[in-house]
Amino acid sequence: MTTVKELHEQAMDIAYEASALRDFGGSESAERAGELFSEALEYEREAAFLVPDSDRAEPTRSILFRSAASLALQAGLYNEAFSLVGHGMSGKPSPKLLKDFLDVIDDIKQAQSVNLYRSGIGGSDILLSLLGDAIGVGQTPYRELKNRVESLKKLSDRTVARFMGREYQTRGRQGRMYSLFEHHLVSVSPQRSFAINYRLVKKEDVQGSVLVSDAYQIVDEIVLGAHLLYSGEYGELRNRINNDAYYTNFVTLVKDIAPDGSNITHVSLISQNNSAKIDQPRNEIGVILPKSGEIKDQRDLDDIDVVGKVGGVDDMESSPINFVAFETKEKKQYKIRMMEGIDDIMDNYWKRTVRVTGKYDGKYIYLTNIEEETDE
């Protein structure tokens, strides 16, 4: 008789192969990856049901049912995934495993929504899907949508410029290259979450394809880059965006789209060919931004976490280092170092109350995260 351990190990071997196909095999391998996840599920499900429903069987029983539910989700078997979560929660999972089951339920709901919406995604569309405590059926606070749409607009503009081979231009000096596309929002019938299509539409006065790649290339590049960032594949993302300023700009804007905690717990970006599932809070993303020659080793600097308002940009004609003024509620003055590429994220939060975290050398704050502070 096959043991629980042997069944689980066989399931994990097949799931590993499925994950590799899904992540690195290209779109033609997706169907085969789904078949393998289904095959892995059979072994994991059998292992889970072999474990008796008793206190002594924990946490093994809950772990196996959680794993089986996750495999069912990845195989696209959503009803089966819900059923397995129910079996797991009917035992006595620990508080941590109970939270894991609830997270799987959120993942299933999000996947169902994505599957529902994908058929309506056009070639120049990015589906933006939000899930969290602040989200109602087809409703979201304006702030949560506005911030993320603004970041998508800037990502689109900067990706166009990068594809055109233009040098990075700081905000205020973009010129015509940032007016090639109109940015449309197209409503989507929501279920369980809020979703909307962000669409690029080439302006009528832009002739030919000499100046800019087709819209579908822009949206696919954004979604693929977001997937690489949130999968921790920083090296591959860096290979795609080898310019320091464009890389910094992309990372800071995509982080701004990420969940902020309980209000928004899951964010999905989906194009016809790529998808990025983002469930990591933006302040937990540890990607390291490139440092210019003026910045010392940040490991030697003090951590800083302050709340205040972003002020004005000082060009500092006598110095190559620009900065943004920042004042805390206690009227303490700081300067946020304006590394090339973070001007767009600063523009998003101009004159607003934000929480800033980063490194501080006694003169400048080197930004690692910025987000709106709502508890004023």
C-alpha cells in the first residue's frame, strides 16, 4: 500500500515539473502544465484523505489539504479547490494554517474573476483587478483606483519612450512622446472584486508605426515586467530594462500598484498574453534600486520611517543632486534624494500626506517605499 509520504512526494515531483513548464515553457506549454497540476492533485488529494481527522494528525492533515487545494487552483479546478479548503478547515488547523486556508479562498475568488474577465480583454488592454476589505461588489474607493491608474498611465508613457530608444527625461520635460496614446478606462462587470480594463488607444494624429510600437507590445511589456518583479526575478527584469532610470521608474510605479495591506489585499494585471498576480504588500518588497555615483553604500545608513507631506523639487543648480522637500507633522524638514527615475512616483503624491520609509544619512532620505497615509 502506498503511504501518505510517498503520495505527497510524487505529487510534489509532478507539481515541480508543472511549475517549470508554466513559468519557463512559454504559452504553448500552459495546457500541459495544467494537465500536470491535475495529475499532481490526484496524488495529493489521496494523501490528504488517508490522514485521519484527529488532533494527533495535525498539522499534517491541514498542510496536505492546503497543498491539494492549491494544486486544484493551479489546475483551474475552482470548485474542487473550494471543496478541499472546506475539508481542511473542518479539522483543527492552527491559526496560521487557518489564515493560509483563507488566503487560498481569496486566491480562488481572484482566479475565478480573472478567468471570467479574460475573454473580454483586448490586445491593447490591461485588466486591473482589486480585491480587499475596501472593495465592494463593483465598488472601490476612488483613491484606490486613481492612484493605480495614474501609475499605469506613467508606466505606459515611459515604456513607449524606452521602446523608442529615448533617453530618460525627468517630469516636466517629456514632450510629445508622452502624447502618443489616449488612456481609456472600460468598465467590466464585476463579481467578488472590482475590475476595470485600462486601454491604450493610439491618437488619430499619430501616423504610422515609426514612432512607437503597437499598443499590445506596450501592455504586454508592463504586465510581464510586473510578473518578473513580484516573482522575485529581478535579474531577468534588469536584463529587459538595462537603463538605471527606466528600471527605477518601472519598479517604483509597479510597487505603487501593489496591495497596501488590508484595504487592498490582491491586485492582478492581465493582458492577452501575460498576467501578474500581486499579493505582497508594497512595503514588503525588497527589490534594491540601482545607486548613482553620489550615493554611498546604503547598508551603512540609518533606517527611517516618517509621515508628512511631499513638497517642492529644488533643482539645486550648484549640485548634480536634486531633492524633494519633505515636512513631517511635527514640522521637521527632510530632503528626499531625487534619484533619476523616481520623479513620476513623487508626482503621484505631490502635496499629499504620505508615509516614507528608506535610509537616511543625516542629509538625504534614500527612498525605499512611499504610500498615502490615510489616518490623518
